[in-house]
Amino acid sequence: MSTFRRHGVDGTFTLHHLSFVLFNSYTFLLVFLPIALIGWNALKRAPFRVVLGWLVLVSLAYYGVWNPDPTKPWSPKYVLLILGSCTANYYLGRRLSALKFTRPGKLLLTGGVTANLALLGYFKYAGFLGGILHSLTGWPASIPDIVLPLAISFFTFLQIAYLVDAYRGETEEYHFTDYLLFVTFFPHLIAGPLIHHREMMPQFRKSQHGWHRDFPVALGMFLMGLFKKVVIADNVARIATPIFGLAAEHGRDPTMLEAWIGAVAYALQLYFDFSGYSDMALGSARLFGIRFPLNFHSPYKADSIVEFWRRWHMTLSRFLRDYLYIPLGGNRKGPARRYVNLFLTMLLGGLWHGAGWTFIMWGALHGMFLCVNHAWFGLRKKMAWSALPKPLAIALTFIAVLVGWVFFRAHDFSSAGRLLASMFGLHGLGGWPDKATRVIQSVEPLKLIPVLIGVWLLPNTQEIFARYRPALRVSGAPYPAGGTRRWWQWRPTKAFAAATVLLAIATGLQFDKVSEFIYFQF
């Protein structure tokens, strides 16, 4: 399977092999995770630093086994890259703690953030920027392939947040092993959540006490995430991929019905792919007695774009708010500046997801949606208008998100434009095409109906496991929230044990392939 990207002249990406670090691979499930757990449990009476050292060791092994090109010899340079980045930022953070709120400290912080962004920029954006320059000037004549190191976006953002907090005097004097584990702990290393040092470091000192009580909860959450990925996301992808492929070709245009089915299918694929990964990240961390912050909370139930971003990739939203939107001025400098800050924050959020014009457009759309949403809230309050009926508000929000996802998924502007034109009837109001020209079978779209019902009507994972505090609350979001206990909430009973076994069997029956999580690309 593929895991790294090479930037070409057009800013597109080529992906190569990865299986060991995929949560849904046999190697991870049957080899790596058991070894990590057995070693960690065997060392529970060892000194604290030895226990942390074991977790650092297995996390670096998890990261280091990755080989971007299996046709060539393995190289340690990517392990050295993450170790070098962690070492430099750790000592820089310690120095910033001593210089907090001083002019030399501010200069040092600026230099540290710039160096981190320059490293990320070289690997992630050099090819994209070189392609733009080539198209405008013809120079450079050729652009070398640049391998995007695994997880560089995530560990760079983690460390920028740490430097800023060190300058603000909000960090403690961590031991280097603590810091290294905070950055590299394998359940969150590849695709988040973007954890905060204050959330994680105290937990490692307590994680060995009563871990066996966490095991059934952790296993249930992990299996639920695996089910979402293997049984739902990967099957829905078989509907979305051919339709987006049709839009990228130079043959016929998708019909209106095909285009809507393709867009909805991809929205559901991405939803269950990311929701499944988030559940598995929470579950695998909980196996070691660690609770991560909640990162995903039924975002398609949101009744506004503002609410959507409180529910989707919640830790990234927190990072963009705390380390970009608020430093830009937030809402402190008037409405006009607030809208500019919102738009810029989402534009950069789109660019973070990928070096390509479609990602920039996706970010720009969400920036515009947020501005319109806040303006609507203000007008409603001023005119004393009542809110839209909730089902209508949810539907409008979903359609807006759907339009954005078309750009997020599409190969380029041209294919995104073709699909959107078909969705909104510019290529006619056609229904299902003739049998000879179909790219998916006529029965395939019927699979989307129960999936949509599940998205909008069924409880999510953290609601099912709410009795056992499955995740930490993210500041600014009211989730997870307490409430009345329900009969369907998970408990360590025979009935729920049987349900867990059935979930595992259903997943195992579909476990005939290894597919990458979409967010591994970022």
C-alpha cells in the first residue's frame, strides 16, 4: 500500500508502499501491537524511565520500519529526521521557557517556528511551488522527486505548539524521554489527534495502574473503528472511486444522479475512514491506559458550518484557533478583521491538508462558509429571527460540506468542475445511465441508504462507551458530554461481549485487503 507522496510539476502525488503502520493490517494487529503490549506489561514494575523508554523504542520502530520505496534498501534517515527534529525542539523549548515574554525569547520563538515550517515546506510544498514557478517562467527545467516523510505535518504542528507554549510559560521542565514519547507515541503519530503536552504527560505516570480495567473498553473501541474502516469505508469507496474517475476522464460527463451518488459516497467514505481511524487511535492508546482528546463527533449531524468544525477533526480546529486565528487577532479587532482572520485560517488549513490548488479551494470554500455562517448568526440576532428548522439546517450544512469534499477528492479543478456541473444540472437532468456505460452497478447506491441512516440516527462511538470516559474533552467543544445512561451504552456484560465478537467476525469476513487511511496522506 501507499504512504508517501512525491511532488511532480503539476503538484500531484504518487504514493508508495506501507503496511506495518496501518492499524488495519495483519502485521500491526498480530505482530506489532501484541509485542508492544506484552513488553509494556512485563515492565510494569520497572523504573518509570524504563517503561517510557520501551514505549519510545516501539514507537520509533513503528515509525522507522516505513520504507518509502521497497525496491531500494531501507534507510534510517527518516528516523534520524524525526529524532533530530524532536531534539532541536526540546532544547529550544527549554531555552524559551527561560526567556518567556522577553524580546530575545520572541526572536528565538520566531526562528524556531520558521525553521519548523521551512522543514515542512521543503518536503511538502517545494514541488508544488516549483511547479507554479515552472508554469510561469519555464524554470526550473525539471523538479526532482521529494519524498514526503511520514507524519511530518503532524509532528511539526505538535512541536510548534510546544514552542509557543514554552514561550508563554505554559510548559513544565519535561525530561527528554517524556518529550520524545509525547511526540512519537505511535497511536497518534501518523494521523493525529493533535495532542497537547498538558493532556498527555501526566497520564503516562498513571497509565500502568488498573490498565486491565481499560482493556475491554479499549478493545471494543478499536474493533468498532476497524469495522467502520474495513466494512463501511472501504466498501463505499468502491462507489465513489469509479465516479470520480469518470469525472477525471475525457469521456462522457457523469449524469446528475451519478454525480450526487459519487459525492455522497465519498463524503461517507471519508467520514467512516476518519471516524474509524479516530476510534482505533483512541482504542490503541487506551490499551496503554492513555486517553486521547476527542477528535471526531458526528460532524454530519451539525446544523451549521461553525458546528461542523466543532465536530470534525476537533484537535486540528483547536490548533488553528489557538495558534493561528487568535494570534491573527481573532474577533478582537472588529467584524471585518474577524472575517479576514476566519478566511485566512481556513485557507491555510486547506493548504496544510495538501500542496495542491484543490486543497486551497477547499480551504477557501470553508473560510467563505464560516464567514457567511457568522454573518447569518449576527443578522438573525439583530432581526430577532428564529433559527431554521433543525432538519433543514442539517441538510443545508451537509450540502455545503459535500461541495467542499468534491474539491478535496478531485484530481484537479477540471474534474471537480465537471462533477459539480453534473450535480447541479448543467450537463442535463439525467438519471441512471445505460447499462453499457455504467461505471458502477445499479444496486451499489442502495448501500448508501443504511449508511446515511446510521450517520444521522445512530449514536457514535463515544456515546456508546460514554460510561467509561472514552476521550478527553477538547476546549471549545461540549463533547463528550454527560447525560442519562441508556440501555444501548456499552457495559462488560455477556450481551455486549457477544456483540463485540459478532463485530469482530463481520470485520474478519471483509478483511481481504489492506487499504490506507485517507488522513495518512496528510
